[in-house]
Amino acid sequence: MESAVTVPGRAPGQRQDLGSGITATGLARSFGAVRAVENIDFHAAPGKVTALIGPNGSGKTTLLLMLASLLRPDAGSIRIQGIDPTADPRAVRAVLGWMPDTLGFWESLTSREILTTVAALYGIGKAQARVRAAELLEVVNLGELADTPARVLSRGQAQRLSLARALVNDPSVLLLDEPASGLDPGARVQLRTLVRQLADSGKTVVISSHVLVELDEIADAAVFLSRGKTVRSQSLAEAGAQSRGYTIASLDLEMLRVALAEANFEAAYRGNLENGGGSAKLKLTGEVQAGELLGRLAGAGVPVTAFAPTSGLLEETYLSLEDEMP
Amino acid sequence: MSISTSPRVRSAAPALGYLAGIRTVFGLEIRQRIRNRGWYIMLGIWFVVVAAVVGLAALSVGEDGFGAGQVMFELVIAFVLFFGMLIAPALSANSITGDRANGTLAILQNTLLTPGQLLWGKWLASWVASLGFLVVTIPLIGWAMTYGDVYLPAAPVLLAMLAVELGIVCAIGVGVSALANRTLFAVMVTYLLVALLGLGTLISYGLSMQLVKTDVNVSNQVWPETYMNGDFPGDWDENNYTCEDRTYVQETFATERITWLLAANPFVVVADAAPRSPAPEDSSMFAEAGPMGAISEGVRYSQAGPEFQIPCLNGVKNTALPPTPAPLWPLGLGIQVLLAGGIVAAGRNRLRTPAGKLAAGTRIA
């Protein structure tokens, strides 16, 4: 995937026609008595990676199915690049790439055949489909397994093939449902690089994932869902400005305690058993304050060994939302 | 490496030709089937079973040489039809439920493919797969042909109608498969529908007999004295009789009124569509017929009704030959096409996306 940096046929920095991305308002959908989605507003901008975050059963997959033109919302409206998927699903599908959370493959077909078949279903000619399949197999590092039946692929490999499949029609809108599950750490880094590149080339990318730390690094914005409702939409910049918990570790807990008390910070302390060291947990209002505090501690000669947010940006929001929930 | 196609492709309007889509689905299905080893094992077992039956028929019928070919040929047809009814539902009814279970259906639906293209492709693939069972019996048909007595005008008709019947069963299977959520359920429902055609028609015919019970006045036939001798030398003329004056009431069934119930039976459709071999010139010989010929004969007898079945009706000698009845198979085929078409149309509705109503417990992907 590292090799995928350059995009031939397009000058570096040149972007696709951006379009309007995804806009959904007031979405609702129930399955019988279960109200999977009650009221979701969602926007994903082109050229950005938008993370979709929420606990299990919060309606993430249902939302993605509606965005992917497979499920009809009971209420609300969706526009994908300005097109209504309920009115013209085929036009939406032409610009859309969808990677489902359940992996499904025709097991007796090879990876290459799967990609060329899907390409044919997008109306791509045979010769071009072959070129496209070869390209994508390289992009997702499946070149060596291109001609083995899909049934022998490991979960991570199948996941990468699924991503390649979603990219066959060169979509301008990409919906990825849990793309990182089952990937080894190396492949996760590659996935991150690839997703970043896709967004930078002008595509609208939506990612749902449980691994929040991972999303911190690639997402530009996040939409939080809970019980079928949008509970918060924020950009990562906004998340960085919010107050969050920090953990400070020091070789000398007593010095740290004194320094923090002087600066009027309330903190929870925990000492190590084997030496005088320990750590403090406290809330800071933002990155500016964190920088100032670190400078102050260093200036006071406190032997600080670690100074970091207790949890990731998105995790922080996620946890604060959980606190707010009844 | 590129992660996007050339800009030229992007500007082109997305289009998937109707036939191209069908062809792609067909290719996808067929490729999966021919890579399945179980399929070849089934074909092998199939060939052995049919060969054994046909061989036994050749042994028992072929003593005097004449007529064996026709019987063997019709046996092959009857067997392929009978086992086709058993195999075709299994081949077709998993085609869409299987994709649902694997999560591949949503992937197909998320492309430019329409539900109609999906169903056409799946149906063609399962039909071709079931025709494979007809193809492997070609050597046995060839064997029957070597006897030289197969009525040739009927042979292509029988084969074609057989293929059509397999196609109808496959269409029912694919349609049910689009409607059902689970493969097992789809296969069972398809079997029940096929049984409705194959056995249900017979049962309803049998039960309806009571409704068309009528009383007729009949009398006994009187044959010439010479016929009564055990060693009558001359030609037996079955019309050489007189009727007694004394009549009595006999219960009979006006079968001509209920024969249409048999129309949708696959065996009746195939047998009735085939032209009949002309009666042999030598009246002492009668045309050798296999199972299909017998079915055709039986249906025509039933279509004729008691008016032509009873030799002495109301004390009058009745030797009238029944008029050639109207062919029954267009009605039967029509009923079958309506049934299969209705199920496939319902299935097509079910495959439409974005999906509105979903059955309880369904996951789209």
C-alpha cells in the first residue's frame, strides 16, 4: 500500500471533482418493533475522512446500509453527491464504494476473478477490468494471492480484498464498515495510509470502527451515534480543544504533588510500591493548558517521565457521552 | 501504483447493458458450479443409475428385438424428467438464499445490476446446470437409437419439452429462493410446489372422480360362437360383437370433464406434446410404447370419456372412435408458466433495493 502514493493520470495534488459528499437529515428506520435508527443527521465532506462512532447496536451499520442505497429510510432524506438513493439508486451506486462489515465472497473464485466480475457489473470492459483488478490487488498487497481461490484467504486478507472490491468502480464516496477488524498492525498502518490518500484525492470517506485510537489518526471529523440518534458531530480540531484527562508520571510523586498543588490543580494520585515514583490523573481544559503545565513542571525540576492524554481524542468524547447517558 | 482509473473512465456515464449483466451473473454462477466437485460426483451417480435402469429394460423388453428402442428411449426421458424434478429444485433453490447467507447478495445489489438481470442470470445458470443431467444421458439415448425403432418425429419434441420442464422447475426454484431467507426452506417449498404439479394434479384428478360420477345404461357384449373356441384360427376383430337387449345401470365417471386437472403435470405436458406414432398397418401388432406413450394414451382415453369407453351404451353397439382430442399440453404449460412467472415476479419485488419491508430476523449484509 505504500506504493500507492502516486496517482498516474492525475498530477500530484490534483483532486477529483469534489461533489457535495454525503448529507443525511432526520433519518429514521425501524425493523418491526426495533427502532434501529431514530433520528440521525449526518454529513461527510469530500476530501475528508469522517468517523462514525457508537456502541454496538447504535445504528452504525443500519445508517451505512441506508447510505449505500440498500435500505430505504422510513423518514428523512439522503443525498449522495447530490443524488437521492431512494429515487435513483443506480446513479448512487455508480459513484459509491461500500465495504460491508460481513465478509462475503464467492469462495471458489480467485481474488482476481472476484474483482473482474465486480468490475463487469459496473459496466467496465474486459481489458480494463483486468488492468483495474491487477492495480487494486497491488494496492492492497494481495498480488501473490491473486490467483488462489478466495476460500483460502485469511480474515485479514479477505478484509483487504473486500476493500479492493469496494474500490473497483473508483468511487467518489467510500463507506467502510469496520475496515480494520482482523488486520494485523502492519496492515492497519497501510490501511490508514491508503484511506488518507483516498481522502486526499478528493473522495468522501466514511469509516465506522470500534478502535477509537485508530480513528484519531485518520479521521478529520467524527459523528457519534447512540441508540439510533446523532449525539454529537465534531471535527477533530474541536475535539482537541475540549477538556480531557491527562496522566502525568514522575519518578518523584511527592514533588509532583507539591508542584500540582502550587498550580491549583486537583488530581488523583497513585504511587508505585517499589519506589517513590507514581502518577497523577487530572483534567485539563485543552492542549494550551497542557503545554503550559508541562513547561511549569519541567521548570520546577519535577522528574516527569510521561505526560499524555489518558485516552484518545475520540475515546474521550465517547466516554464523556457515556457519562451523559442515563 | 494507481488507486484510480484514468479520468476518461470517470467521465463516462456508468452503464451496464441488460444482456451484459445477465451474462456476468450467469458466468459467475456457472464458474462456481463447475468448480464444485460434488457436481461431478452427482453426474456420475446419475449416469450409473439411469444406465442400469435402461440396461435392465433392454434385457427384459429386447428378447424379440422389436420395440426395445422405443421403450428404452422413453424410459430415459421419463427418468430424466423424474429425477430432474428431484434435482432441479436443489440446484436452483439455493441460488439466492445461498448468496444471502454468504453476504454476497448485497454486494451484487450494490452494483449496477438490476433484480431482473440477477434473476435471469441465476435462472439460466441453474437451467443449464440441470440440462447437464440430460446431456450425460446422451450415450444412453444413442444406445436406444441403435435399435432403429424409435419414432423419430417424437424424439426431438420429447427432448425439447423435457428441457422446458426442467427450465420451469428451475424458475420456480430461483423465484422461491429470492423470496425465502433460508436455503433449506427454499428447497422444501420448491419441492412442495413441484410435488403439487407432479402428484397434486394426480390426487386432485382422483378425488374429483366422485364429482363426475354418472349412471349409464349398458348391456353385455355378445361375441360370435367361433371366438369362444380356444383355438380360434382367424383374425380377432374386436368390433365383431353385438349387444344384448337387456340393459342395466352401471356407475361410470365422466372423466372428460376433469382431465384438464392433469394438464399441469410435467409428465402429461411432455407426453401430450409429442406426436404419436401412427398405428402399425398390421393390426395384430400394436405400437410398442414406453412410459411416455402410455401416459399419452391414458390421457387421451380419459379425455374421450365414457361415451367412447363403453362398448354397449343404451343397448346400442358403440364402436365410435374418439375424435382426436384438443392437445392438453398448452393448457398445462400455460399453468406452469403462470405459476413460475408469478413466483419469479414476487421474488424480483423482494430483491428491489433500497429495501422497504424486511422479514423479521433478516440482515441485509
